[in-house]
Amino acid sequence: MTSLLILIVVVLLGIAVWQLTKIFDLTQISVPGEASDASEIANERDNNVNGYLMFGFLAFLYILTIYSIAKWGHFPLLTNAASEHGETVDNLMIISLVVIFAVQLLTQTLLHWFAFASRGIAGRKAFYFADNDRLEFMWTIIPVIVLSGLILYGLYGWTNIMFVDEDEDVMYVEIYAKQFGWEARYAGEDNVLGKANVRFIEGVNTMGVDMSDPNAADDIAVSELHLPVGKKVVLRIRSQDVLHSVYLPHFRAQMNAVPGMVTQFAFTPTITTSEMREKPSVIEDVYNINAIRSKESAERIAKGEEGLDPYEFNYVILCNKICGASHYNMQMRVVVESEKEFNNWLKDQKTLKTTIAANSDNTDANVHVDEAGFVVPENVTVDSTAVVAQVIK
Ligand SMILES: [Cu+2]
């Protein structure tokens, strides 16, 4: 309703301005026989001014672009990729940027130069031709070759990234997305994730793992993702409610989390968290962030609020689909460490089965444990309308 009112006001304002300009035009009476600036036909001076203004605009465009690149053109996602395939993605990005910049520099310069060179001059007539096959051929074939090259390189990179050899020694980890947070599940010793479905969500079994599936017995649910460096990990991605997107910027990895299906992305981390913290560019970023943060912290303390802790570099999973009100805050910390550190950490994590059993001891009415020790949810109904309402609101 408010938007409709705003729209009506904007339309009425437009009509008012239009009427005012008409009145203004009517008041500009020109005396017959006298040269008047109010003439609607452009004279030599108008044409020259417009011709030079085109150059002025071109200069403005590039001075602004080059100044922006020099001042803010720090591209943290074009270097320091922390995964094996990351370099391919970065190269594709850099090549695309260079090609786009070169092509637009050439075309914009030509466009503005032609506008200047062909400006109206008294007595000069425009040269007209209906078509020119050679020109048509050139501006068709050159983009075709350049774009095919880029697309083929992209496809080659993508198939290489997405291909997982069946014999390869990989680690399976499930990433579970929901409004608004992430959970992860390790496949355990058997390296097979137990089946899961949203209908099994109950109590501590927040990912809806089917505990009657024997493969689920050793699955480990965590809220922080740890990965051993140099080991290929296959992320199996599910969503509880709406579309989310698993985005691991430092590893150049992204895949949608789609309700009702399992998507996957495989990558090999190559740099541990502590190695990344030592990189000069990361140290500089952290320093800059903390300079802003300490200012903010001082302001908070002055107001009697709690101060902020200093920022420390960490890999993260972010959500890259606008999935609702708290989308911006959907993140999970990722720790890349040596295989030994990873194994020690994993050893300390409890299996989902143990956690559920410990909780069901407190007699949860809807859950019982069968003879094999598996927790079986009874009459679990999931109110999916509640989630939809939240999205619409
Ligand atoms: Cu999300």
C-alpha cells in the first residue's frame, strides 16, 4: 500500500515538472528575424561543445575507474586461494577482467571519438551505407572466438573441479543449511553418511538423521567444520527449508543447498588456518579490520556497553543466497589443520548416536531407543508452514 502511494506521488510530481517546463517554454518568446539561443536547431558552437563533452565524459569514466582501482582495488579473492583448484578459478577471473577492461577501453574510446569526429558541421552531410559485410563479419567473429575461448576454459576448469574419481581416497562431510545457520556431519569410520530426512528432526537430532540406518551409527554432528590439509573432501549439501548457498570464499567453492535434494562440491584445502594467518596480505587485512574494530569497541565502552574482541583470521562458510532476514549472519567457522591435529579433534567429538542416547535418557516422549540402541522417532511431524511464514514476513 505504501509503495502504491509513493508511486502515485512520483507520477504526480513527474506530471507537475512536465507542465512547468511547458509553461517555461511558452514564456521564451523569440523575436522574428533575430538569432536566438532559444532556437531548437543546434548551431556549430553547440555541436563543438557536445563533441568535447563526449571526450570529457570518457576522461571522467576512466579517471574514476583507474582512481577506484588504485584506491580500493584490493582483490582479496584473486590471490591466496586455499584450495587445489583455486588457482584455476582465479586465473579465469583475472583473464576475464583483463579482456573485459581491454574490450571496453577500445569500444568506449571508439564510440566517443566517432561522436566527436562526426559532430555536425555546417554543410557536411552524413555518409550513408546500408550494410558492410566485412564489418559485420569482424564484429561477429572476434567476440565468438574470444567468448568460446573463455567458455571452453571455464568448462574445462569446472569439469576438472567437479569430477571425483570413484577410487579416490576422499572424506565425506555433510553440510546442512537452515534458517539461519549451518551444521556439519562427519561420516565416521565407515566414511558413509547415514540417510537423513527432514521428518526425522527431533530434539538433538537437528539434521534429521535416520538413526535406524546402520551407516548413521558412527556419524558425528558438529557445529564447526575441521578439515585436514591436503585431503580431498566431498561436501554433501542439504537444506532444511529454503534455497541457501554454501560459499567458502577462500577455497573458491560454492554450491547451492536445495531443499529436497543433495548437491555436492569437492575440493582439497592446501593451506592450514595457521599458515594463512602468517601471510602478509592476511596480516594486513586483519590489522585494518582491527583498526576499525577498536574504534567501534572504544565507542561501545564509552556508552557503557561491552567492548569487542579483536578479530582473528578464520576460514568461513557463508550463505550466498538471500534466504531471509538473518541471511547475513549465516556463517560457520572452518579450521584447516594437519592430519594429526584433525584426528585428535575428531576423536574428541561425540557420535550423534551417543548424544541422542544421552538426551533420550531424560525421557523424551517422542523418541525411543530400539534393541540395537538406535533412536527411533515416533509420529514426528514437521510444521513446514512455520518456516514459509517466516520467509514471507
Ligand atoms: Cu541462507
